[in-house]
Amino acid sequence: MALSWRLQNAAEAALGTVMNEVGAHCRPMNWSVDQWHGSDSRIHLSGFPGGDYDDEEGLTVAAEWVSALGLTARSDLSGFGVVRYSGVVGDDVVVMVWAVADREVFEGRRAAGVRCQQAG
């Protein structure tokens, strides 16, 4: 495994620990860094319920985080079987939470190789 992947995996494991402590009253989610440095020099994080939950429960877990972090629905970034929410936490951390809303559409998109637009 390349060093960059090892570093990214270690960073995301630590990130998951920190974020799940921040949202201690929320059920855990998977967290990743979408962007370390952007044109606005902020960290961009992405959270999703992952395979620990079925789709319905995943939507509930995402809703817990949306409420806890004060995120806003992003209809412009939703679609392809997912719902997305985003906002700025603190002064400088851009957070996006997403969850699968329609598994059939989501899997069809993945099978077709269609990528969803990411927050910017």
C-alpha cells in the first residue's frame, strides 16, 4: 500500500473518531476529507451512514447529524438516489452529510459509472 493511501486511511480513521465524539449524541457515521485546501482554504468533510445501517435507518442517522450540525438540505446536489446536506461548522469547516434515499437509483448510477457533483 502506497504511503499516501496509508496516511489518508490513518487521517480518516482519526477524523472519524473526532467527528463521532463531536456528535456523541448522534449515531456514528463514516467520515472522510473531501478537500484539505480549497480556494477558500477550508477543510471540507463528508459524512455518510455507510453499511452499518439499512437505507431507512441511514436516512435517520443522517438526519440526526443534520440537526446536530445545523446543516441545510442541498437539492442542487441531491439526486442519483442520494440526499445531501451541507453547511459550515465553526468558522471554517465545510461539512456535507449524505445518505442513500433510493437504493435502486443509486446502484444504477454506480453501475453506469455516473459520479455525483461534490460540494465546492
